[in-house]
Amino acid sequence: LMRWRLDDGTLVSPARFVPVLEQTGLIFEAGQQILGRARQTHAAWRGRGLAAPRIAVNVSALQLRRRTFVADVSAALGGAGPDGGGVDLELTETLLMSDVDESIRKLRELRAMGLRMGLDDFGTGYSSLAYLSKLPLDTLKIDRSFVHGMTDNPDHTSIVSAIISLAQALRLKVVAEGVETEQQAQLLKLLRWDQVQGFLLSRPP
């Protein structure tokens, strides 16, 4: 995740400074920088002969609603090649549902460029299941609130299991967010998840 380092070395969470970037319009410049850095980092890993994982970049509502969003992404990646430069875009349900048809058009254009799409925080917004099959997605990310409650609340376990089954039926990968304990990871393994992310694996810098 993007971090802002103060003069004394303290790291500021994106939860604090990203809203400021959006309020001032600087989110567009920051978004371009992050996309370019993601592509460069992926290329550097590949150049060292590493089996580089794809790098996911979150998209702001202001970025997606911009008329030139597809061109902006293309420019930031600078001729990324057939694999989209190893970059994935992550969007939230609420963001996509604000203008579904236009969002679908833009995401299809980006997918044709080799980028992959992930739906972030699934289960917390207001998306219609009727649209889920129409969206050009590759990944569903289960919101951390369900993952955290799995070991204590059977209802949360049932919700996670249902999301995994739904994703598999739609031929989508499933990523569980916010995995912090071995118990959570083991339960997800039994439910046949594809990938996890969270403090159990690594904390952000």
C-alpha cells in the first residue's frame, strides 16, 4: 500500500492521506505514479529471473469516473505488453455500481490490454448479483470483516463459504482479506480458497 513518510521517518496510513488526495485532485497524479511504479517493480522482478506475482493497485472513484480513465491507465503503464505489465486493478462494489454500464465498458477495454480486475471488499456493498456475471472480473476479494468473524460466528463462516462457491461457479479466483491467525487460514483452506492476504503472511512497511 502507498505510504507517506514524514520528515521524522513516521509512516502515515493511506486512510489518513488518500482522502486529502481526493479532495485536492492530487489523486490523479498519485494514481498515475503508483501504476507506473507497479509496472516498473514487476518488470524489475522479472528481470532478475523471479517468478513475479502480479501487483494489485486500488482505483479511486474519482479515477474511474474520469472520462479519460482508460487512456490514463494506458499512459501510466507505457505500453505494458500482453500481460498488462503484471498489474491488477482493484475496485469496490459501491464504486462499480455508481455507473455500471460505463464501468463495464472501461473495464473491458482495460482487460483487452492485459490487465486483470479484482472486486474488493465483496459482500459489504450493494452490488446486484445480476451484474456480477456481466462485470469483466478475474477475482473476488472477501471482506476482512467476514474473515475475522469466521472462527467465532458460524454465520460468517457460512457467508464466506457461499462467496467462495459463487466465485468458483463464475470461474473467478477468491482472495480472503485480513487473515491474521493460523486458525483463520486453516478454516479457509478447508473451504478451498485460492489466495489469502493479511498480517499472518506479512505486515505492510
